Amino acid sequence: MKAKLLVAALAASTATCHSIMQKISVNGVDQGQLKGVRAPDSDSPILNVNDGNFACNTGIAHKDNNVITVPSGAKVGGWWGHVIGGAQGANDPDNPIAPSHKGPIIYYLAKVNNAATTSTTGLQWFKISEEGLNNGKWAVDTMIANGGWHYATIPSCVAPGDYLLRIELIALHSAGSQGAAQFYMECAQIRITGSGTKSGANSVSFPGAYKATDPGILINIYNNAGQPNGGGKAYTIPGPPVFTC
């Protein structure tokens, strides 16, 4: 009962404590605010896994012609902020996101002909990195501790060319009810360089990759004491296996 009351309270009190991924770093170098990133002005999540804009989000208001060069094997970072620009006012307690919004952060790539102009319709995405729950700590906790940054590594064997990099955060604080998990995602326009030859594996479509009843989407993350540690159980991150070289 205590856990159920906590879930209800969190859903009511953090209804607008959302987030937007709005810039990229490459091997520690910040590429600039909204450079090569497709982002909306709204920080609201998508709730329906079958939403037609599930690939790179809806209401895209920020999109340019920049394509960010990323060497294969590079460490890439995505920076999250409560609203465009980061904090919503001074001392914003919900920047980069409300601490209650526990969940995984997942990275996908889709090969395209031109990252600056491509549509997201019909793309095939392969997962390159994921972080979920480890020893009671969620990926979102890691991101908050890093001042909004979260990181992944581009596989060294991926073939050169243009890609969309999809970075997704799933907030699970209310996910005990079907349709209440919150999905935040933005896409970056990148050009991978190097001598790799692989085109990924276990590719999926968005929408289509997730079901509302997947165990990592429909889940009560609280134990009987109301702690968001998954009840001591392993957490299953949604989507296909991570691609490895």
C-alpha cells in the first residue's frame, strides 16, 4: 500500500518535471547547443509506444543542417535539460530532470543517406548502448550526477557514413500502470568516420520495437518500502540486444 501511495503522489507532484536531450559531445568536446540535434520546444514525453513520431519525438522545432563528425570508437555524450537551455529558472530542482524519474537511457543508430535531410519514416535502428539499473542506481541517476550528461561509445566496427543517433530516456516512476511510462527521445545528425564495415544487427523500427506490456515498460519499480530499486529484481531494458563488434 505504501508503494502504491508513493507512486500516485509522484505522478501528481512531478507532472511537468520533464527533460529534453539538446546537445552532443564527441570525445569530451561539446558540439554546441542544438547543433545537429532535432528537438522540440516541449519537454513533454510520449506515452504511446505506437506513436507515429516515436523515432525522434514530435513537434520538432529545432533542426539545422549540421552533421556532427564522430570517429568510430568515439565516446559520445548527450546533454539533457529540463527545458531548452537547461534550467527552468534559478535553482531549478528538476533540472536536468526530476530525481524521481528513474529509468534507463538507451542509444540507437540508423544508417541514412543524408543525416541533415532524412525523414525518420521507415528507418531501421540498431541498439549500440544501454544503461538500466545497477546496484540500486538507475541510468537517470548517473545522468543527473553528471550535470545532465550521459555517455556511450560508438562501436569501432560500424561502417562510415551518415546516421541518426537516437538517445532515449524512459521514466518509470508511474510505469506500474499500462501507458504511463514516459518516453523522452531526441535524434542527432552524425557522420561516422573510420574503416569499419559493419551495419549493425537485430535492427528494429520505431514505432514497432516496443510493446506497452514489455517487462521493462509496464513495471512497478518500487519495493514495499517505497524505494525505487526494482524490488531487488533485475531490470529488463526494452528493445533488441546491444550490437557488438
